[in-house]
Amino acid sequence: MTETSTTRTNGIDVGALTETIDAVKADPATGSFTFRARSTWQDGTYNVGEIGTFTHAGAEDQSRAAAFVLHGDEPPVLLGSNKGPNAVELLLQGLAFCYAVGFVANAAARGIEIEHMEYEIEGDFDVSAFLGLDGRRPGFTRIRATGRVSSPNATRQQLEELCQYVQDTSPVRDSLANAVPVETTLDVL
């Protein structure tokens, strides 16, 4: 009987990470995903969102026992009732999640142990255009990210290089920094 040991760094199975990289190198189609989200309006500015299955390499992934449920709303100053974060806050959180995942996974691949990792993301926003008034564009005009990390076995230079690598390879940052075609259709019921 052969025993296998799993090397875990930062909670990441490094062997599985290496196998995933090798699988995508061997067949780039295994790196193909289609993620989806759904939002159903409830009342006022309150919506309930669901994130369920996704497509991986052309097949529907059924690994999730149930859909994740999110609540989205606006603060009272924007006519909401604070039943959840608003959409632009969720966008910022998406960037924070992506940076953190990228940092700890890539650190693990490099043998860097992480003791603490957090990101604070903030963005400047003017609602004038959203309200139909003259003003700046309806999206963020600037987003700032601050990471905080501690490691028992990496130098400052290694961590700074890793931080830059994470920015360069972040799918969420790339989607924010570069134009992505958005196609919208409407089914009238």
C-alpha cells in the first residue's frame, strides 16, 4: 500500500494546483469556464441573487449542493433599506476576493507561507449620470486597493513581486481595467 502525502501551503493543495496547471497546458479547453449569476427583484431597490452551476470545459459543473444566495440593496441615502450591499460594493468585493485568492494560491505555488492576508478596496463614484443628470460617467472613476500581508519565509521584495504578478493575472482586475463586451437582451413576459 502506497501512502501519499498532500503538501498544503496556505490551505492550498500544491499538488492539485500543479496538476491543474499541467492539465490546462496539455488541453487549453480545460481552462474554459462560463460563470453565471441571477438577480430577482423583490421590492424597492432590494434584489435576491443566486449563483449556482457553471460550465467548465463545455460541461455543466454540479459540485455545488445548492446555489449561493446573495442579497443586494442600496443604503437609505440611495432609496434602499440596507438589506445587503449594493452592486458596486459587490464589484469591489469581487476584486478583493480575486486578489486574495490569487495571492495565497500563487504564494503557495512559490513555497511562500502566508500568515495574514487582507485587501481593502475602495472606489470613487458619482451617481449623477445614473440619475439621468449631467455628470461623470456612471461607473467608478478610480479604484484603490491596499493589501496587507505577513509571511514568515518571504522577503519584502518577493511579496511585492508576487503582488504585481497577482495584479497582472487577476481576472477581475483585467475585466475592470480593459473593455469587455457586454451584450444585453430583454425578454418581455
